[in-house]
Amino acid sequence: MGIFRNKPLIITVIIIIVLVVLLVASSSNGTISQSAGQAGGIFSPVQEFFYQVSSGIGGFFDGLINKDDQEQKNEELQSELEVFKSKSREYEELKKENERLSELLEYKQNNTNQELMLARITGKNPGNWFDVFTINLGRADGVKENMPVITADGLVGRIEEVNLNSSKVMAIIDARSSLSSIMERTREQAIVKGAISSNSLDDSLYITFLPLDADIMDGDKIITSGLDGVYPKGFLIGEVASSSDTEAEGKNVRIEPAVDFRRLEEVFVVTSMDGEETGTVSAANEVIGSTTVGEAAQPSPSSQPSDSAQPQGQ
């Protein structure tokens, strides 16, 4: 017959029958004869093979059964990770805010001659720079036009427009800005102008038409002179970054602002200084907002602000 011709199959069937008999005998009697033990030793590799196969199949089905549980645990861990990341970002934001407010508080404590109101920036013009922006203080808070706006680093600008609960600030880097200044080292007076436009990549300030023999050095500090009737004397504007000479325009000076106009979040509004209210401008200087602001403050009997209207120096 055909079945007896397939000797490997016959041998395999006999081996399986012997293994089954041995296993049954072992389970019923609790012991295995010496001959059975020898047979078991011979066929142990075969037993191990079938055990591994059965274990692998069992593990496969266990994995299928527990797959939903694992996915749920992974989703829970992912959710916990997102919560942790969010908390970490909130912590870093609070840490940075605390550092900024600490600097402002320190400035306020060191300048008790200035009445300062803390304001938060709520909006800005499109572009890279804070050349025109809004704050969350307005007429209801006592804010008036032309009040100076500063940070702990230096001068920012002035209040340009006041609403009931908000105000618009024009920064000193704006192309419309112009203010009277003085060189801290040499006491040379000059007009500082902004140059920022909508597509500008540079927030530098400029001084033009200085005499060619003016003593200017890189790093010289520029402060407000107080002669324009808007900005009290002594606020830091910036430092000289470079200068050049031309026959037509004299000495031109580029100034690096003291304030970082890319990163502003909180500012001070200076409501009074040395007991005198800011934001009041003499009639001769009501051209503030045009590029002739500082020119209106040049020394001459007709353009000087009256003593009662001029802010006191630091």
C-alpha cells in the first residue's frame, strides 16, 4: 500500500504515539521507568521543539488579546506627556515674565523721583519692530498724550494717542520721531531721528548735520536733553555705533538703541518726574509728531519752552 511506502511519515507517527503513551503513563503513575526515561532523553529535542511552537502560538494569541490594553496605555502615557510639556512651557513663560517684572521693579525702586505706571503691550503694527504699538492703559488711568514711555533699559517713545482704556505709543525708532539729545561725555547737543519703515531691517537711530570737528567716539552714550519739552532730561537713548564724515552733511552718526525693539512686552508710562507732570508741551513745541520735533527745540528765544512747562532734569 502507498502509506507503507512513506517511511518518514510512519516513523513520525510512531514517535508521536510513543511520546503520548509516555506522557500519559507519567501523569498517571508519577514515575517513569528507566527505559521510558531513556526514551524521553532521546526524544527531548522533539518535545522542546513542540513546546516552543506551542508557546509561540500562545504568545501570539495573548498579544492579540492584550493589544487593545497596550494601545490604551500608550494613549494614556502620550496624554500625560503632552500635559507635562504644557506645564513645562507655562513654567518657562512665568519664569521669563518674573525676570522682566523684577527688572522693572528694581528700576522703579531706584528712581523714586519718577511716577511710573506699568503697562502691558496689547498690539503692534505689522513688521519686525515695535515702532508703533498699543498698551492697556488709557484716559481712565490718567494717561495723557506725549507722556514718555520707557523700560528699565532706556527710552522707548511717547504716548501718541489716548483712548479710554488704551493708548498708542510711537517709539523713537519710528521714521516720524525726532527728539533733542545730548552726548553724555562731551555734552554735544544734537537731534536724534528714527528711520524705521515698514520694510526696514535695521532699528538704528541717526544724528545728521553735526559739525565735522564734533568729538564723537564709538560707545558714547546719548541721553535726552530735556529741551524738546516732551522727554525729561537724562533718559538713555542709546550708544554711538559708528560715524562717518561727508562734506555735504557733515558728521553722520548711527546710534544703537538701548532698548531691544524686537522684544517688548511690558513698559512704564512716566506720568510725572520730580513732582512735575509729564505730557504737557509748550505751544512752541506742539509740532510733536512731525520730523521737526527736535528742531522746534533748538536754542532760540522763540522756540524754547517756558520754565513752567519744561520737565526737570534727573
